[in-house]
Amino acid sequence: MRAAWIFLSVVFALAPAAGMAGDSKGGADGLVAKLEVGPAVVGQPSRIDWRLTEGKSAGTVPVRLTLLITHLEKEKRVFFLNAIPTDGRFSLRFHFTDGSAYRITSIGWVQGSGPIQEEREINVTAVEPPQQAIYPSLFLFLAVIALGLAAGRWSRSIFFLPPRD
């Protein structure tokens, strides 16, 4: 009995790797969804391309696309497009705001067929700002503090005159 449980657990653990759990890319009609994400770097727009093709032929199919981008650490939706009509192709330039993990999910709704889902998890590369961006903001911050101190000193000398003897 114990050997049967071990055998079943190994089979179920290896089923997704062997493709036995079903392919989320393709539908029953031979439709194949492809979701490609360009290099994701903070501060630069990343290209997200989605295509739905008919199996071996290069032709495209009209489809309604739902696209969802989720921030994995915060578990919040950061971008959502619902059932937009496409000709089987869609492209988007998206600006990721922080260097963490995101999940991009696409669901293609084809007339007379079930939904075709494709999903990618990406890690966005965080980049330190260049020196040209650091120094002006630092000098502005210090200048505001210095002006505040000078204004306080000046207002104290004007409104609070020393007593006369």
C-alpha cells in the first residue's frame, strides 16, 4: 500500500513536467498562444508581445484578449486590459516601476472555442540612478534646508529685537 502511494505521488509530481497536465498554450482547435517579454529593466519600457496562431500555419485568428500584469510581492494588479479585440497579435510597451517579480497573464477568447491562457513570471532588474541624477537632487535638498535656516534666522532678528538698556 505504501509503495502505491509513493508511486502515485511520483507520477503526479512528474505529470506537469511530462506535459500530462494539459498544455495551457494551445487550445483544442490547434491554436497556439505565444507571450514574449523583452528585457525588463526599471526606468526603461519593456516590450510585451502576444500572438495567437493556428498550429503549423502562420495565419492569425481574430480574438478578444485579456491581459493582466500582477505584482507578486504585493499581490496586486498593476495593469489590466479586458477583452480587447485583436487580429491575433498585440504589442505593448510597459514601464515597470520597481525591481521585483511580476506575473503576466494573457487569456485569448476565440469565438466558438475555449479560452487559451499563457503566463510568464519575470524578474525586473533594478538599476541605480546615474550620478547625473543623484547630484542635482542632493544639491536641491541641501539648498532648501539652507534657505529655511536662513529665513528662520532672518525672521528671528526682525521680530524679536533685543531689549534696550
